[in-house]
Amino acid sequence: SGGNNSAIGDNALAAVTSGANNTAMGQTAWDSITTGSSNICVGRASLASITTSSNNTAIGNDSGANTTGTSNVLIGNSVAQTLTSGSSNVIIGNAADTSISSTSSAIALGASAIAGSNQFVVGSTTSFISNTFIGNGITNAAPQANILNGTGGSGTNIAGAAITLASGKGTGNSTPS
């Protein structure tokens, strides 16, 4: 039954055969895992579909219940319910999710936030963010300057990436205000 596994809860890690370094806490937490390794799961039915994947962290009831991907961080109740095969995602917030089942390299932050592959989304239609502060908080006696950088070039005569700030996308004939 693998090595260095820890399970607390009815049927937690029930099917593990050779997976190692897994931690599961909660009723039916990872009850399907057989050979996956280095996973952490806390919450009822979290990562319930994973059988062989590794390096996932899921905290919250039903978090990542349908995913079989690797290297995902899923925090919150009912997080990443759409995600099945995607990898390298960070999904944090109650009911936060991905736009399609195979989403990879996405970051979604906030309740009900939804991100697609290679997207960073903060907020959602139900929990929007209207003010953003970067640096030393909202106020500070000694605020520091901030620099927003695109990826720098590496090698000889390789230009760095440009940064474009755009207004929200409109519909029909409307224009940004």
C-alpha cells in the first residue's frame, strides 16, 4: 500500500496500492488513488477521481473532485469542479473554477472566479474586485514604488516582452467609459 501515506477519515486513501507520500483527511478523500504520489488532500471527497496523478494539493470539501491532472493547487469548497485533466493550476476561492476541463497554467482567485489556460483572473461576476492596491497595502507611512515588468529577453539581441494595459472588452457598439 505504498509508503509514507497518512489517512484520516472513512475510506480516505482506500484504494492506494503503490502511491507514496500522500496525505488525505476527510470522508472518501482520495478514495480512488492507487499509484499517485506527493499529494495533499483535506476535505470530504476532495480529489476523488485521481488515481495516478502526483503533486496536487486540495483543501476543501469536493475540491478538485473530478480532476486527474498534476501539480494543481485547489483551495476552497467545491473548487475546480469543471477541471478534469488540466495541470499546473492555482484555483483559490469558494466555487472558483476553470473555463474548460483541460485548463492548464491558470490562476483564479476569489469566490466563483473562473480562469482559462494561461489566464490570471481575480474576482468574478458575483464577487468583483473594484479597487486594487499593490505594494504596501491601502495606506502606508512610507509607500514604495512599484514596477510592472514583462518577461525579459535572454541571450544575445533578444528584446523583452511588451506590456499592454487595455480597457474592458465591450459588446456591440459600446465603448469603454
